[in-house]
Amino acid sequence: MTAQATEIKKGRKFDQVLEGARRVFMRDGFEGASVDEIAREAKVSKATLYSYFPDKRLLFSEVARLECNRQADEAIDAFDLTQSVETLLREVADRILRFYLSDFGQQVFRICVAESHRFPELGRRFYTSGPKLARDRLSLVLRVYVERGALRIEDMDLAADQFVELCKGDLFVRALCGLCQSPDNTAMNRVADGAVEMFLARYRA
């Protein structure tokens, strides 16, 4: 696929193409996923695939957007907002950290950031389905605890962004640099616990 258009055209087999691409990308990664294999998995011709996605980067960004939304929805549904703010934030921190350290999370970040200067639409899609989505969903959770009196937050967007960044610690950057391929639970717990403690030191009511 050549990187030309960044407009997505939907059609009868659009969802079929996306589901096939999702399976291949999740299994083989961006570099390992071939157009031929995606077409076979989706049970469509290459011509049909190209008609929807003239560029593999665009296809990957759409799969990433849908996957990020799916995981965010699952997280929101799984959270028990009746538990203490400490317990809830610890669960949020664990999910955020594990996503960013996953192969998929790193691939999304690398590809979209690397290509965004040449293809601004990819950068926009990455930001909307990644950092902005995390901020918006986390803000919904934090607002519950503000209304309950457990947190005092004046700038909700800033607080949500800060918590996400705290959850990455140094592990995400090291993973991107190839220095931390499989962090153990001790390292992840250290970062997640520290993120919660630091956040509550600033925003606990």
C-alpha cells in the first residue's frame, strides 16, 4: 500500500476488512502484517481492501482507534465506583500501564508518532483515540469521586493527563527504547503504586 489518501471510505465489506485486519495486526504486528494476509483473513480481494484503505498505516490507525475504544469501554464497565478512591485509582493505573507496555500499545505509539509529520491525519487519529480518549474516560471516573468529596480537582483535564503520565513512569520510555521488553510485576507495581500515591498527595480532598 502506498501512503496517499487518508480519507476512509466505508462500504458493504468495511467491517469485514477491519475485523480481518485486527486479527492480523494483533497477531503479527504492523511490520509483520502483509496486505495479502489481511485480505485472506478478511475474505476479500486486495482490490476491495485497497478501495477502503489505500495505505496500511491508515488501516492500522483505524484498527487502533477501535481497539482503544473497546478497551476503554471494557475498563469503564469493569470499574466498581463504589470502592475507595485508592482502590479504584490503583486498578486504573494497572490498566493504563499494561496497555502502554503491551506490544500493541507500543506499536500504535511508534507508528502513529513516526508517521504523523508526513500524514497529519494519522497523528490526529492517534491523539483522539489515545491520549484524548484516556483523558475523557478518566475524567468521568474522577468526577464521581470529586462529587463524593474524596477528591478536590479544579482542572479535570490537567489532573487526568497527569495521572496517565504518572502511570507510565520510566517503564514506557524504556520499553520504546528496547531496554525493557518484559517488565516484571514488581517493577509495574512500583510505578502504579507511586502514581496513585503522588496523585492523591495532590488531589485528595
